[in-house]
Amino acid sequence: MAKYGEGDKRWIVEDRPDGANVHNWHWAETDCLGWSRDLLTKLLSNLTVLDGEGNLHLKTKTVDKVDGEAYVNIRKGKIIPGYEISLSLSWEGEAKDADGKSLLKVDGVVEIPYIADENADEDPEVKISVKDEGPIGKRLKEAMLAKGKPLILEKVRVYVESIAKGGPVKDEVEAKKIATKSNSTAAVPAAAEAVKKEVVVEKKEVKKKESKKGFKTISMTEKFSCRAKDLFEILMDENRWKGFSQSNAKISKEVGGQISIFDGSVTGTNLELQNGSLIVQKWRFGSWPDGIDSTVRLTLEEPEPGLTVVKLTHSDIPEEDRYGNATVVENTERGWRDLIFQRIRAVFSFGI
């Protein structure tokens, strides 16, 4: 961004004397690690897992450690969370006989090594250990895995949903939205009259635009040192997909056929295929809200032998996933660049 008084004024933001971040236009970042530690401690401490079922008693004790980073960015009123944290939680268990006599008391640890915004739509790995590995200790550990793990994951999902909504700055964002809406409403009569004089839009066109509100399109052009037909084969061959993506893939080569890539994180359908020159597919990410599909269009051109130019248009990408994370477009663009195009170059030596 240019300094004020220099460069193209369309990219200049003048500093205000009062330091106000009008409408949250600039980035505003809030550290949320302390808030995350407090919320996870509240959610996970002193949970009763079993209270006598099968003569077993299980409960969590305290959250002993929450490490990593967590923050919330506000940009143009949108909430963009970021977090990579690990936690350690202690638990205790007791097994009794039919008469209620204690057979064994044990202590254990629950570890969740990686809770991150990039995996917000997936449950994190949960490791459960026990200090006594005897027969009764193992029985208590297995009960903790069967009954305690689902309960712990349920609480972690509450945390993920809470930070996606803004965490400690949620109320502040909502208050600013209400204030902005109130100010906008006061200016509606004059603005509406001006719009009537300047713009005439048919109702059908208005409805069409409204239907796409909240969606974005990615456009990208990439060059590869190969023949177009070879790159087409790589993109449509599930074994080659498995090779460069290091993940499971199932790809039909027929129009109307189904595709599943990145271990099923992305599913879709072939809409149009022209051998060596065009791939059009319907794509859907598992983390997106129900009923939303996007369209991927890849055109392959070969301006000279051994040089292939790929033009990507990925349209109808939702701005937010089902959890309220506003990084969908950014993550999708990065995925195309780093996880697909760059890896194809590296694995098949197609670099320019």
C-alpha cells in the first residue's frame, strides 16, 4: 500500500487523527490465546464421563496446558479466525466390584496435539493414556476412549464454533454492525432517490445478482513445460492424482462421472471434457454449507510444442464455510497453487 500523498490514490488509506478503524476496513487483529485457554478450561474440566455404568467411574480433571497461537482478524467487518493449538487434559478413573468396593483408581492424560483453523471441519486427533497399564487400567482407558473421547470432541467443536464467530470480539463486531446498519438506514431515502435517477435495472437482473451474493470467483493462469495432452491425463487420472497429492483419489473419465480427491475432502462431477484441452467439473468441499457447489473450468492451450498454458476459472466459491470461517476463497486459491499446480511441476518435472 502506498504512503499517503504518494502513488495511486485508489490504494491509499489516509490516517485518521482519532485513529479510528472506520467500518473495520483495515485489519484488526486480536490475540485469542488467553481467551482460548479460558474457554477450553471451562469446557473440558470436571466432566463426568461415566458414573457407575459397568461399575466404572470416569471424569476429566483439569486442563493442564494450552499452547500455540490463536487470533481473530477483522477485515471489512468480516471475522477471520486463525489458530494452531495443542492441549493436555488430566483425567481419573475408578473401577469397583459388584459390592461397590474399589478395585483400582487410576490417573491418565488426554492429549490433543493439533487443533487448527485449516482443519475446522474435521475432528482433531485425540490421544488417551493411563499410568496403570494393568488389566483394570486398560479397561478404564478403553472406556475413556469409547465414552470420553466423543464428549471431549463435542466440547472442542464448541470452541471451534465460538472462535469462528469472533471469540472475544464477537460482541464488539455485532455492535459495530448494528451501528453501521443504523447509519445506513438513515441515509436510505436520499440515496434511493439518487439511484432511481441513475440506474434502471430489470427485476430479473437484480434477482440474478442477489443469488450470487456471498460467492467469489478465482482466476489463475499457469505455465507448464509439457504437452497439453500429458497434463490433461494427469488431471484426469486418479493414480497420478494420488501420486502428486499424496492422498486418495477417485476420478471418472466420463462426462457425468463422479470425482473424489484429497481423501474425499472434495467431491464432484464431470460436466464437460475435451481431450487435451478442456475440463469442466462441479466441485464441492465437505466443509461448505449444504447444497453449495462450485464450478471448475480448466482450459489447456499449447501455443508451442512443449509449453502448456492452463487457465483456471473456479466460480461460485462461498465466502464462508459451514462454521463461519471467512478464509474459504483464500484457502481454495492457495490449494490450487500449492497443492495442485506446484506439486504437479515438482513430481512430473514440468517446471518453467
